[in-house]
Amino acid sequence: MTRDPHDLAGPYVLDALADTERRRFERHLPGCTACAEEAAGLRETTARLALAAAQRPPDRLRGRVMAEIARTRQSPPPLARRLPSARARGLSRLAAAACLVLALTGGGVTWHLHRSADQALTLNRQVTAVMTAPDAHTSTARVQGAGAVTVVSSRSLGKAVVTTARLAPLPPARAYQMWWLGPAAPRSAGTLDPAGTPRPVVADGLGDARRFGVTIEPAGGSSRPTGPPFLTLDLG
């Protein structure tokens, strides 16, 4: 209740507000053009990122889930029904928001199983911070027919969230490398999974870069590009 309503657009889009704060923000929204535009932009960002990172779960995952259901005892029905407290409702919304961020970052269940809870939580926080930044800018480029790369960047944070979809796998000796492109020489922004798996990457050091590029380099990356980027994106 102490937060400025202008700071609530991000949590509102992620449905992470308690009922009181949500109603308060919805009363504020019709009279504030800035908040209305920010909320609309965040919805567009989450939708684009979800489309860029979506992937079909493997068939073996269904069998694993069904097997677990078969040997898991179901909880008995409750003896009495109580309405959840405001605190419980708030926590449930925060949990839902965390699940949404995991889905948007393209991790899915199979990726999450291979990361510790602490790592996933840290990544979720970083991704959410970039996506809900007031100056977040989204760009998507198509590559290799069905492939795509999406970059959500924030100059105020100096970071970007990069997701890929259906990039061609590379041999072990090669890697996709990201670059910040600007008035000076290209600067490395790190490497992507050589298998083309759509795992999210939070890249630091945006600085004065105006464009984002991807090249194919030797495994481990290069100090400077060995060839022109096969993909470039405007950073806004």
C-alpha cells in the first residue's frame, strides 16, 4: 500500500499484485496515459518473448509425469473450506508470476530439471527486471527459415535478455557468439548454446551499442568477430 502506483505496471501485467493493490492500480490506470502505455508495452513484450521461446516438450516427459501420478497418493478432500487470506492470495499470485517468467524464458520443465532452484530463481529475477524496465525494447529477427532470435534490452540496466528458437545445432568445435555493435569495435556479449537450445541468456554490458549481432565462432568464443554477423538487431 505504500508503493507509488506508477511503479506497479510490471507486477500488474504479471498478475503479482494483491487484491487491494490491483484494485488501486486499476482505478489509477484509466487516468494515467503513461501507466496505460507501459502496461500495454509489457503485455506485448511478454507475448513476443513467449512466441520466440516456445518449444514442444519431449514425448518422454509425458510418460514420466504419468508414471509419477500413478504412484503418488492423492490428498484427501478438506474437511472444511476456508477462504484464503489476503497474504495467501498474494503469495499465490507471486508463485503464478514466477511460473509465467519460467515459461516466457523458454526453460520449460526439462530445462528447469537440470538447474538448481537458486539458479532458476536468480535467472527469473534478472529476466523480470529487464522485461519490466520502463525502457525495455523488444526486437525479433528470423534466421535460417524457421529460426528466430529475440532480444529484450534495457539501457537503464545495461542488459538484454536473449532467447532463440530453432537455431541449427553446431558441431562441438563451434559456438554462436553474441556481439554489441556500436560506434567502437564490436564487444562480446557471450555465447549461446551450440546445440541451438532456446535457453534464455542475460547479457551484460550493453553500453552505447546500437545493434546486436550473432556470429559463428570457435568453441569458447573469440575476442573479435572472425566474420560478419549472420544476424543483426536494432536495440532502440
